[in-house]
Amino acid sequence: MVLFFQIFEIMSTQKILFLVGSLEQSKCGVSDYVHLLVERLSKDGHICLCVAINDRYISRKSFTACCVNESAGYSFYRYSSSLSWRFRLKQLKKIINDFKPNITSLQYVPYSFDDKGLPYHLFLTVMQLVDHTKWHIMAHELWTMPDKGLIKRLVSLFQKLITINLLKLLRPQVVHVSNFYYRDMLLACGISSTVLPLFSHIPVTQILNLKKDDNVWNFVFFGTLSPSWRYSEFFRRVNLARSKYGIELCRFCLLGNCGEFADALWLKFKQEKIPFCFEFIRYGYLHESQISRFLQLANFGVTTMPDHLVDKSSGVAAMVAHNLPIIITNISQKLSKSCHIENNAHHYIQMDELFEERLSIQNLYNSNVDQLRETSKQFIFDISV
């Protein structure tokens, strides 16, 4: 199979247009994803053009004409979210006609194309482009869960209607999702999809003479913390394990933007009297090399994302790339038997009856797979079949 991928890669050069909401790096996870994927594809000889059709990070009533990322070898356009959709449609139609892509890849997140998460303008726009190009869809998000409250339920319902009808309208050659739970959700709606694994957007920086203190456990959080996180139970059980195994200090570190809830929670811990054996640090935005250093110095990664959705977390992907055992604090009972956690259970520590014992083992594992390269190869193969 590996040989087949290599032969196929050599034989097939693709012209791919990536359609996204924003292309602002380090502020948008999907933007970082697209930049890295396109850079990899360009190195492999494919011709890529990126178009941000609803960019909130450029000035009002403006757009960035075709620019070239010379180091990465691809071009891009950026259109402000303040421009009229009629103007954006006209420009997008011209770009497609001039570039003549083999396929257009819609990197779909409802909130990327509409502040309220109801991208009906996107739907109306692509409806007029459906026959101008072949389509691929990477559904990074589908629709929100229908939580309590009429407004949230209505938003979820309308998001689902728009998403399903968009998928049926475009008749894509392939629909990709990042996790098996989303695949099952679409299958229940009569839509087939394929899991395309995420990759880390934090390259591993080599550190000479890396040493960890045997008397300290470093826990890193890299990604938004869920407001529904039952943190008291987590810290209680960590403290039990710390006491049992003679660890002097547990350090809990926030890397990057972990959200308002995380900032408020860490501030609360600092203001309150906390055990001397616990230390809470918020590092905020860091350079990629600094994030890589902290991930390598850590003993554990921690995610508050439900276990059935961890495969869609770029933060978890970064932890995996840095060989960290990952603590999953949110058990949802929705885990697919075919998901990444089930297939790689030794990489993860769940909050079950064996939690304290697993903390003491700290099974670091070696991930020698270049996930970005593997994902880019699967992407090209799937859109070419």
C-alpha cells in the first residue's frame, strides 16, 4: 500500500483551490491547518491557491490581492468579512475560472463563515459555483449539540440543515472529517465520509540534554478548556496520586489561548489558598519552539474535550507528536470502537478506576510517523480516486 501511494503521488499532480473563512495564522486553528497542509502539498509538486472568503482579521471593506508565500510556494487571496457577499461571489467566480482547479477544497466550519454559526451566505454563494468546479469538503465542525435552551436548540437545528444541504448540493468527490464520531453523525444522515487524521501544527524542536525533575509532575493544557470541566475531581485524584508516589510538586501550565474560563480558573487558584504542592502557571501565546520545549518538558498532556472528540483537537495532535501520555478528563460514553483512543489505548490515560496507577507509570511512547506527510498523501489519494 505504501508503494502504491508513492507511485500514485508521482503520477498525479493536482491543482487545488482551498476555500476557507480566514487565513490569519496563529489565531485560527483551521487557518494554521490549511497553511501547513498547503505547504506540504506544494513541496510535493502540487499547485495550490488559498482563498479566505470571510476574513475577520483584515481591515474593513478591503481585500488582499493575490499574494505569494515564497518560502512555502503557494498563493493566496484574502477577502474581508465586511465586503458584500455579491462582491465576494464575483471575485471567487473569476478566481475559479482563471485558476481552473482540478478540485476546490472547502474547509468547513460554520462559525468561520458566519459570526452566529449560520453560514447561509456561504450556501447561497457556492450554490452559484457548484458547476464551476469539482468539490472536496473537510468538515472540521458539523453542528453544535442541541444543549438546553430554545435558542441553542434552534441554532443547532439550523446549522444541521445548512450543513447537510450544503453537502448534498456540492456532491463532493469526498467528504473528510477528523474523527469517527463525525463520520457516524454524517452516516446517520445518509452521507458517507472518510476520516482524515489531524496533524500537529507545532513542529518538534530538538532540545539538547533535556532533563526532567523526578520529583515534579508537569501537566500541560494546550487548547480551550471546557466550562463544563469537573476540575475538582481531577485535582483531587492527581493529589492522591502525588501523595501515594512521593511527588513533591505538581505544576499545571496553560499554553497558548485556553479560553476565558481557563484564565478565570487559574486566576482563582492563584488568589485562593492552594496546597503548596500545586503550582498554576499561565504562559499565554508563545513561539512554536517555546511550545515544543514545554511539551517536551511535560510529564502529561491534559484535555478537557469529550473523549469521542479528541481526534479533532490540534492541541491533542501536538501532544501526540511530542510523545506525551494524554489525560482525558471527560468521559462521554459516546466513544466509537474504531476511534483513535480505542486503537491506541496505551497513549491515553482516562479518569477511571486505574487513573492514579497509570499516572505513576508514565508510558512515554515514540511517534516516529510524520503525520503531516501521511495526511497529505491520503488527502491527494482520496481526492484523486
